Amino acid sequence: MFDYAGKNAIVFGGTSGIGLATAQLLAQRGATVTVAGLEPSAPSALSAPEPLHNSPQLSWVHCNVTSPSDVAAAVDLAARSSPIGWLVYSAGIQRYGTAIECTVEEWDLVQSVNARGAFLAAHFTLPHMQRGSAIVNVSSVQAISCQQNVAAYAASKGTLDSLTRALALDHALAGIRVNAVLPGTVDTPMVRSSAELFRGDKTSAAVVAEWGRLHPLGRVAQPVEVAQAIAFLLSDEASFITGTTLAVDGGLLAQLSVRL
């Protein structure tokens, strides 16, 4: 396995879901990780499954990814002791509705968090990166093939994929790789919240299970399964991979809706 010891990483949106699982995994493997999140204080979730919040390998900083000054401050904190080798952008929100139903304010907020925030993270982090560094953005299968009533979310993830390719090309000669992962349905607080919204007379757990059965593997992913893909793309084991999107979707994008 690739040696993560001595690596310095920053994870935006690292206090829940995929971001939290990634921060924990990198720290468990020996990396120093700065977790940037919106919470007003370090969340207790950072202590699970191991008490990493008291570890010198894992620290937390308040950050609103829509604020350039917050993002810049988080990056400066992460870069205090050594250059930043890895950036993971996992901040994201979901809002439902067609282009008619979605308000202008909702549209702007989704773009600001899901796409503009990724730009801000790259904008402020790249000057602190050296040859051999890597960036992974957490996108979505809905950047490529989406469901109904997710106009703002799908557009934001499409923008994120395009930004990923642009960053990869612009910084390739500097030896900095940039990729994205495209998760399918993952058992995160955001997905549980969506299930609660649409559950009707079912339980949210039953709705999540139904969504899982739509994937060829027959279940939703656990956050750590996406985190493992992110860790691979960050590592030197992926040293010739840049400008790509890796689907971590249980086969969702491989299938057609037509059944024989």
C-alpha cells in the first residue's frame, strides 16, 4: 500500500458523509489532515470511528465554502507547517425542483457551494502545492445522467466536472494531478435527508434501500467506499491519472432503464 505518512491534506466538507470518511481514512493511514467545515465547533462525528479529533494528524477549522476569506484562511492554516499535497473538495448541497420551481436564490446557493466553492478551494490551495500533489473533487453521477427535478444540482456537478478537466490541463506540467469521483447513491446525511423528504408513508431507511436496488449491485454505497477511491486517486499509485472522472456508482451509469 502507498505510504501516506508525511502527506499534508485539506478536506473541504469533511465533517460528514464522504468528506468525513475521507478525512478519517487519510488520517488513519498516516496523513496530516485539516478538515474544513461549516459547523461552529468541531463536530463530535470527527471522533468516529476512532478518536482522531485529539490526534495531531486531524484538525478542524470553521469554513463557509462560499466565503473567499474563509477558504483562504482554512488553506493558510493547513499550509502552516508544510506544503499542501492533497486537496479534496467534498462540500455539497442538494435542492430539488425544475428550472421553473427552483428559485433564483436556490440556484445561486447550489452553484456557490457545489461549483464556486471548488474553484475557491483550488484558487487558494494551488499556490501551496508542489510537484506530485493531487486534487480530487467529489462530483456525482448526475453530472452525466440525471433524474428529474434536480436542475440546479445536476448543473452544478456538470460545472464541477468541467472545472476538474480544466484544472488538470492547466497544472499538468507543474506535476499536479486533478480528478473527480462520481458517486451513485451513498448512505450520507444528505441522502437520508432526501429520503425523509420523499418517503411518504414509508420509512426513510426503506426509501434508501429502494434507491439501492436501482443500482446493479443492489445497494447504496457506504461513504468509506467512495473514500477509498479518493485515497487511490490522491496516491502515487494513480500517478498517470489526471483529468478524469471515476464513477463509484455500483454500475449505475453502465445500465439502461430498459429491461428485457
